[in-house]
Amino acid sequence: MNDLSLLILPEQPDDGPAIERLYERTFGPGRYARTAYRLREASEHRRDFSFTARIGTLLVGSVRLLPVLIGDTQALLLGPLTIEPPFRDRGIGRALIESSLEAARKGGAKIVLLVGDEPYYGRMGFKKVEHKRVELPGPVDRDRVLVAELQPGAFEGVAGAVRPDFGGA
């Protein structure tokens, strides 16, 4: 993808409807059973850590970070990440994630959790979480629970149930 044609921008309040339409197209109605949606029902994502991808004026991707607690430890949950199908495999997802992680790091966040494929997310620093160390609501394949430390050692000793952080990580 030509870097000049892709814009990665902080999510704006008026992006919400376009992002929801993108979720509908890419995830369908089954998205409401996903872990990120269950946690999002109770609290808002961090717009300052959430980004959109645009080609011209066309919104082609989105990533959001939601403040959560793992036990009593503040963290962020990455998700959902979505890219319009015709624009996948062009580095847009990686650009969105890297922008989001950098903003979170600069904002003082230490841990980002997600449910996803390790071969993909591992390239951006995510590693598998040991089974039963972290308990997520909803249906979750435990082999897909991944974590990235934004500060070295931040995940040491962290364990427990994941729930919304109303204080906002």
C-alpha cells in the first residue's frame, strides 16, 4: 500500500456510525457474542488510544482499546480490529495496531490484552497468556488470549478475571 494514500488518524466522535457499519459488514450479528463486545457493553473505549484508517475519505479500518482490569491491575483490551475485506493484507491492521499501542504507551498504559491469532499479533509483540491466568467473559479460545507489555515486566504476577475499568486505565 502506498503510504501516502493511507491515513491513520485518531478516532473522532463522529466516526462512530461509520465504524459500526464497518463492524456490521465485517463481523455480522455474531459480533455481539464476542468478548470485546461483552466488555464494551459496560464501558466506553479510550478514543485517545483508538484509531481509524482512511484511504481518501473512505474509512477502511478501525481499532479500539477498552480500559479493563485484570484482577486489580489496569490494562487495555484491544478490539475490535477490523479492516474492509478488499483492503486486507496491505498492512493496514498492523499500522492501526502500532499507532494504538504507541499512543497507549505514551499515555502511561502498561498492558494490552487481546483475543486473536498469535502468528499475526506476535509480530507486534503479543504473546500467549498461560491458560487460566486470565479469565475473560464470553466464549474464548484460551489459546488465542494474548498480551503485550508496553513496559517490560508489566505483566509479571498479573492474573484474574477481566472486567471493565470504569476508572479508565
